[in-house]
Amino acid sequence: MKSKKVFIIAEAGVNHNGSIVIAKKLIDVASNAGADAVKFQTFKAESLATKNAKKAMYQKKTTNNNESQLDMLKKLEMNIEMHKKLISYCKKKKIIFLSSPFDHESIELLKNLGLEILKIPSGEVTNLPYLKHIGKLNKKIILSTGMSNIYEVKNAFKILLDSGTKKKNITILHANTEYPTSMEDVNLRAMVTMGKELNVNFGYSDHTLGVEVDIAAVAMGAKCIEKHFTLDSKMKGPDHKASLEPDQLKVMIKSIRNIEKALGNGIKKPSSSELANIKIVRKSIVAKTKIERGEILNEKNIAVKRPGTGISPMKWDDVLGVKAKKKYNEDELI
């Protein structure tokens, strides 16, 4: 997180469908694509939702309409053994294992497993007991802010600080929780607003289709990008349809790394690669016609042409009216 590079999180979420085999394949994809971290979701279904909790509209479209949200979540739980195996596999693949805890038991589980970074999902921005619990652990925190207004974000931020988390350890992510998010609802400038108002590192958790918004976010100063991905967007499950496929994830990460290079250091000066072009592309003051020694240099006998190895045209006014100290042929540098 302290690196100058954008911290890229490949969001596996619940796209493992409860299978450790699929989860490991997702880790392979994230690692091969060059992501810094792969993120899952840690929850106890019965601590997360009531029996009567309804599914989101996108979940109704992508899962069995006859099952409750609770029943859907139960199929997507990861037990402690699965966590341990995936953490071990991530170490082998040299990628950071992350997860979002959705309840108090899950916060403790991830703490005990030694995670250095905890990701707070958007739904917990207004959960005071949760924020106090996670804030007192003094971990590095990434806070998603979907569905929130600036006052709710500021309040959650203050709770984390008051609970003991250092400001430098918090990164705020702008987000929209609709899967997929329409372009009209992205409001990417709000990401910058949060960063300025809180004077904190900011980024973007993306649920749009495609990768252009992520690239734009980086160009606007995002320090962290999170993006859902899957093995196949046609797989059964709530989030697959709005997730990138492996090749798309690779394109997104490559594009972000290229944008990082292109942003540079902000100092306006010639790049090292174009220094040689200065002499070729810029111009000098030259003889427009033959000029005799002692002749007065004027607009009729001098001109500005390439190459740029002679007197700069910026000295034009200084050269006008001067006597030629030698004889010049046409096109000869003055």
C-alpha cells in the first residue's frame, strides 16, 4: 500500500461458488494477470442476513429466484480451513490474500489469520459496532463507500480514527453497488472529492462492464483499484455476469501500469528520448538569400528554417539590423 504503484485488487468475491478448486483457479488468474492482491469475502450467512432478507435485483436475475438471500449466502461461505488453504496458495503464487469481513466473527477470523489489510465493504459504512471493532485493530484499511453520501463517509472515517486506526493506513474507495453499474451512475469525480475532503489516499471499486473507468480513475489519481473477475462470466452465481474474464483482467492491469508510466512526475521538460529531436525539429535563423559581408540583416535576407543547431529564432529581434560579419550563402546558418 505504501508503494507508488497503484494497488490493484482482483476481486474474486464469491465467484468461487463455494469450491476451493475454483478459488485456486481464480488466484492463478489474478497472479498471472499481475494483480497485487486477490480478494474474497468472509462471512457467516446467519450473521449477515435474516431469514426474510431479500435479494438485490441483480441477484434475483443471476440466481435461483426461489431461494432466499440467506440460502444463497450459505452456499458461498468459506470455512476456516478454506481460508488457510487459500492463504497458503496465495503465498505460493506471490500474491496478497485479502478478504472483506461482513460480521464480527469474520473480523476476528481474519485478524487471527494474520491479515495486514482489511477491506470494509460498502454495506458496513453505517455499521457503528462493526467500524469500532475493525478500527481498534489498527490494521491497514480499505473502505468502500458505495451507497454513501459524503457525510456518512466522513462519519465512518472518524469512527475508524477514533477507534485507533492511523489516518495514513486508510484508503477510501469510491464505489457504486449496482451490478453492473451504468456509466451515468459512476460519478468518478466524487472519488477525487472524498480524497480532497478527507486528505487521504483514494481509489475506485468498479462494477462497470469493461475497463475504461478503471483506467480513467488511475489518470485522476486513484491509488487503489478493485475489480471483480471470474473464470467465465456465464457461470452460475450472483456476481459472475458483472465480472471481467481472465483476458480482460490482464488487459486492465496492463493498461493501468501503462497509464502509471505515462503520468510521469509532473515536471514539464523534454524527455530523454526526445532530446535528440531538438536539433532536428526546431529551427534556426538562416540566410534567405546570398548575404555579403557588411550587409544589414533584415526580413528580406534572413529566414527561419530547420535544423535547430544555430541561433534560435527567439533571438530574431536581436539579429535584425546587425551587420553581417561574413559572407553567407542561401540557407547557411547565421
